[in-house]
Amino acid sequence: MDNGSEKELVPGDAFYMPTGHNAWVVGDEPCVLIDITGFGKYAKHS
């Protein structure tokens, strides 16, 4: 996160990924995310 905090998630975890995040996959398994919040405002001009 922008504030330097880190969190490692495992299969089955539910989480909120706020603005200011950076993510990567640890290990060799693929990452599959299901977004239930929508991308309605993602990468749009304010």
C-alpha cells in the first residue's frame, strides 16, 4: 500500500482492495479474482 503496509492473502480470502495498492502473485499458482464491487469509476478522469 501507499503507506507501506502489506498483506498476504490465501485462497478463499475475501478482501477490499483500496486505492493505493500494488499486488503480485506469490508462488506458481494462477491468481483468479472475482470483483463484486465493479469497475464503474476505474481509470476514468475525475
